Amino acid sequence: MGMAVRYDGQHKFQAPLLELIAPHVRLLPLCPESMAGMGIPRAPVNLIQDGDDIRAVGRDDPQRDVTERLRSMGRITGRVYPDLCGYILQSRSPSCGFQTTPIFNADQSEVINAQGNGLFVMELLKAFPDLPILDDRQMNHTEINLFLENVRKRANNITHE
């Protein structure tokens, strides 16, 4: 939406978001990393495989672990917004990536999975397994129309429960 909340203090404004999506839904801008108090700008983090767990640690300071902060933002969002009907994500993000986030080995020297999910998204999808998802790489008419159709279906299901 053009809010400067990225780790580098920049934004990823997407005109189609406002032109093609905003007229049909109520947008609620949320950045789990800034909501978690990680600051803007902030030191970058990577996801690493740690045994059976995925952790979010500092790229330059591996002792900095923000795993629980990001996971808790997903759980909180699920509780605070039970009628959430869709989510638009930032690809490759350690919090918001959906099947696009690189997961590194423990020392961050090698990507072992290029199609991971961010920690916020993991928790959000536990709360809403059927939540329609769109990310910044899908800002074209076809993907947006499919997303909006799925958002409408979810909204109808919620209001009829």
C-alpha cells in the first residue's frame, strides 16, 4: 500500500492493489514485523532449519532470534480478526512469504528450501487453513480476480455460519 515498513525502511507500493482490489474490499494494512516491535528499518533476518523447527534469526547476528515474535503475530492476528477473508503478502519475507521464502541451513550458508512459508503466515494458516492468499508477484488481472472471488466466497461462508 506504499507504507515504508520494510526491513530497509522502504516500501513495495503496488498500484494494482489500490486500483483493482481496494474498491472491492476493506484493506487493513498490517506488517507483522513492525507490529512485533522489530523497528523500521531493522536488521534483516533469515529463516533457518533447526532440527524439526524453523527459526527466524539475524542474517548478520545469528544470536538474534525473533521466531516467537513473528509466530505470535500470526496467532494474535487470527484471534483479533476472526472474520479475515483474505491476505495479501510480501513474497520471500521471513514473516509474510507464502511458498517463496528461502529457508537456510543452520549456519545460513546454503538455501535448503526455496519455497518456505514465513512464520507469521504459518500461524495465520493454522487459524484459517482456507484463507485466500495473494502476494506481490501476482498483481495481474487474472490472479487478482481469482483472489477476490475466493475472498467473496469466504465472506459468504463466514456470514452464513
